[in-house]
Amino acid sequence: MVVQVNMLDAKSQLSRLVKAALAGEEVIIASYGSPQVKLVPCAAAGGLKQPGALAAALPDGLAARVDAAFSEAVDQQVAQLFNS
């Protein structure tokens, strides 16, 4: 279903129009009867779904070296550099 509204109506009915767009309706906002914009939902953000998802893609041994770079011993060495 296509819904076309003018600017003034869109301002006063924005939340209803957003719900309609999220429900799959095509929402057009017009100015003086001429279509100007289409209200559409944003695409879901892609990316990692869980922590550590890239670990399998790392070269052998890299994950261990990265983990070692954030060890307690390294933290102490960095603290000494700042305190000296």
C-alpha cells in the first residue's frame, strides 16, 4: 500500500508514518502534491554478532601474540615507563 502525505501532515503524523514504513508500507512525503521523499526503514547494521568472531580468521599465533600484548606484565612495564 502506498501512503502519500503532504509536508504539514507529515510533521504532525510522523510517528504514525514511521510505524507504517516499518510495517512495510511505502510512505511518500509530498510538497504541493509533488512527491519529494520516500520514508524507508534503515537497514540493520551488519558486523560482528559476538565477541571473538574474528579469532578464527587470524593467522596462526597472532591471537596469542595480541593476548600477550595485554597481559599484566605488559601493564606493569608501561606503568614503569610513565613513572620513571
